[in-house]
Amino acid sequence: MSADFHHLLLVFTVYVIGAASPGPSNMRIMGVAMQQGRQAALCLAAGVVSGSLFWGSLAATGISAVLAEYAKALIVMKVFGGAYLLFLGFKAARSALKTDERLETGAIQSPKITGFKLYQRGLLMHLTNPKALLGWVATMTLGLGPEASQSTVSFILAGCAVLSITIFCGYAIVFSTAPMIRAYRRARRWVEGSLAMVFGAAGLKLLLTRT
């Protein structure tokens, strides 16, 4: 029992490190939280969580392990994912170059983004990220041995689901607090510039590295 506990602890630790480490999804949630507030960030985070659980379910059933063997499928995902990240990087860079006055004017004139639209964006961002797929494959491979029972699979999925909600929604909540929003307003152009570099680097890495 002790060995099982320590093994599961290792699995969950690996998942937390992978999910909580700064990356495109977390950076995007942080940016939306500081710029548009908690509700918008939680909608985006819900999309990211849904995408994460989708890949986790596929990994648990073994489908993603089969998908990982087909280079063409991963290449298509890399192209779409890389292009989408570059698009996000371009938007962040354009925002960083705008003055506060121009940004406020544009925000007043532009149509309001609905919560469902933000959810879709978070979902798309995670579904087009092959690293999310391969990360889940690695997590499930680490957690499931040849004699793993269905209850073990369910427990790992449930545990990672709780961790996923805690991590991504936690980013949305923490970075939508008043001190963070004030900090964002003071350093908006630096934040957007950092987002542009993160998205751009991640997008180029997806497009240029071999599967």
C-alpha cells in the first residue's frame, strides 16, 4: 500500500510540475485575468481544463499512444498549434506597442468577448498543443503498469482532473486580484511583450522541431 501511495504521489507530482510550469496556456490565463478580470479568465481556464481532460481520457484508453505513433497526425497538430500560438504572439505584440489611450479606445469600440468564446479559445489552445497530448501519455505511462486496474486508471484521472482545475483556475483567481490588476496596469506593455515572446517562441518551436 505504501509503495502504491508513493507511486501515485510521483505521478501527481510529475503532472503538477508539467501543468503548473509557465507555458502558453498559463501565460494566456494570467494575461486575461489581469486584463479582463476573473470571470473571463475562469472561462478561458475552463476551456484549458476541458482540453486537458480530453487528452487525459484518450491517454487512459490508449488511443493517444496509438496516435503518437503516426507522425502525420502529430505534424498536422504541430502546424495548427504553432500557427495559433504565433497568432496569439502577434496579438500580444501589437497590444504591447499600443499606448494606454489607444488600448482603452479600442476596448470601448471592440465587441465584448463572451464567456463561451473565451472557453472555445482555451479549448482550442490546448487541443492543438501536441505537448499536452504527449505529456498525458507520459503521465499515464508512468502511472499505469501492465497490471493496473480500472480503479487505478479512474483514480489517476480523477486526481489529475482535480489538480488541473486547481492549477488553471488558481492562475485565473490569483492573477485577477486587485494587486495583480494594478501591477498589470503599471507594467502592461512589459507583460504583453513577455506574452508575445513566450507565444512566439513556443509557436516557432512547434513549427521548426521534428516530431
